Amino acid sequence: RIKQKFKVGKLNSAWLADMTEIETPDGKLYLSIVEDMGSRMVVGYAMSTRITAVLPLQALRNALKKRGFPKKLTLHSDQGSQYRSKVYQKELKKHAINCSMSRRGNCYDNAPMESFFATIKRELDLKKLPTREGRMQAIFEFIEVFYNRKRAHSSLKYKSPKEYENTLEPKKVTIKKNMHSEIKGPALGSSFAVPPRASRPRWTRGTANLLTHRQEKNSNRIKGCNLDGVKE
């Protein structure tokens, strides 16, 4: 078990995983995250209307694909049934990932994940977005455009996760080069990439107002998303 040793600096050594519930006018939305403890970078995530083992499994697969299937990796999560499921544990064994779990009922054992979810709920005023699709888009852009690339962390010497990783030796960072393709929207179960710089909005805290007036356009783009189309 990681035992609350949340040290930054070594990438693809320890990942943290967790899920949270987000209320929407169209029903509940669940967000699953995988974060690299070494840089606080969100390396994988997935969203669904159902909280089954498929959700964190897809987030894990997205993270593995993005990071190039690193070796000698430890993944830490809580003891939720989704993380203890046969299908999830089978995936960990398939990639020789060491499984670490929090003590039952101890939120401090996965404190960085609790902090991330508190941040996203505090800094995104999702109530201003009247549809589930709009909130999905806001979460998607918050992670890809703002959190990973611009939001400073005191533990990273006030750099963003991306800036911090850029200060490390290139050989320590394993990310597939073809991940920088155009984003067509937060289709669930897919591996997300960062859009070209010219197409990215200028993100600041309180950008929910910007997203609100963009919502109609974005919702048309992602209206056909299959919220539960992930195969185990």
C-alpha cells in the first residue's frame, strides 16, 4: 500500500484512481479519474451514467494507452466494489500492475484524489449548464485545457502538471506521440487528446459563463454520444 506517501517527481511509478458522482438535470453522471502521482497529471478518465466496473476500467485503459503501458507501476484506489471486481483486477494482472488500496473508510489514504474532485466541483459552476452534455463538455475542457496544462500546484513548485513534466528528463515521460489529434467531443469510452492550440479556449476560473453560451453548439456535437457504450 502507498500509505499516504504522495511524493511527486517520479512519473509512471504510482497512479491514483477514484470516482465521483455529479448531479445533472438529466440524471446522475459518474466521473472516473486516473492521476499520475508523480506530476498530478490526469492521465486517464471516463464518464458514464452508470457506476459499474466498466467505468474505472475504461479510465485505466485510457491511461495505459496514453502513457505507453509503463512497467513496475502501482495503482492505488479505495476498496470500492468496482476496483475489487474480477474484471478490474484481471486488467491489473494483465499489465503486471501492483494493486494498492486505502484502508476501509479512510479518505486520507487517497487524499490527492479527494482534493482533485473538490477542485473540479469548486472551480466549475456546473449548475449554470442546463444539460448533462453541457456538463460533460465542461469537465472535459477543464481537465484537458486547464487542469493538466495551466493550473499551478504548490507541490509542483507552482507549475502545472504539463509544465512540471516538461522540466523532467524526456526519457522519464512516456506518452504516445499521436495523442495530439483533434477532439470531436467527450465521447465516453474513448481516449481523449488535447486539441490544436488555435482551437482551445482561454481558460480561467469562472469560465462556466463562456461554456454556457457555447453549450448549444457543443451539445449538438456530442448529442450522439453513447453514454454506456463501453465494452468490458
